[in-house]
Amino acid sequence: MGSDGPFGENAELPKNLGEDGRKRAAPKSAGRKSAGGKAKKSSARSAKADDRKAAQAYERERQSRERAEAKEEAARQKERERRQRAVDKAQKTLDKAREEHTQRVAALRAEIERIETRLNAGDADWTEKHDRLKAALRRARD
């Protein structure tokens, strides 16, 4: 049930209700109008208007989709840039750590070389001292 009229906050009852609450048939006019003339023009106009409204709605929706896609693409681009900054930062940290490691290894190798040089010198001193002491021992026995 209801009416064909527009929605209103203080709606009125339909005008075509009978005594028992049912709708009455709309009164038919005595003379029928011809099917041509104004009726065709108004339906053609309304069809054009409907087409125009549909085209405008489609265009609005298309623009809305494009804006949403552009927004999503901007978000993806921003995320790619954020990830690239993180990768660059991690790479820089890795390169710095590698350089520090290389420097420590070089310092340790130089220290090893100094220690080996001292060790060899100590061995040479010992060999010389050992030979002298052995010679002294032999002389003492003879």
C-alpha cells in the first residue's frame, strides 16, 4: 500500500482510498488522448535526460575510480620509496661494517706480522745463545 507521491516527513493519506481502506481505481477520463503528440515528446525528452544523467553518473564514477586508483598508486609509490630508503640505509650500514671489519683484519695481520718478527728474532737470539752455552759447556768438559 502507500502512495505514488514523494516522501514527506508529514505524509498525508492517499487521496484515492475508499471507505474500507483499499485503493480505488483512478477515475478514467471520458475522452482518451491520442498516443502521439506531447506524450512522445516528453518521453523522448525524459529519455534524453535519463541518458544524460546516466552518462554524467558514469563519468562521475569513472573519475572516482581514477582518483581512487591514483591514490592507491601514490600509496604504492610511497611504500616503494620507503622500502628503498630502508634498503639504502641497511646497505650503508653493511658497507660501513664491512669497512670497519677490513680495517680490523688489516690491523690484526700487521700485529701478527710484528709478533712473528719478534718471535723469529727471539728464536734467532735463543739459537745463538744456545750455541754459545753449548760451546762453553764443551770447553768446560774438555
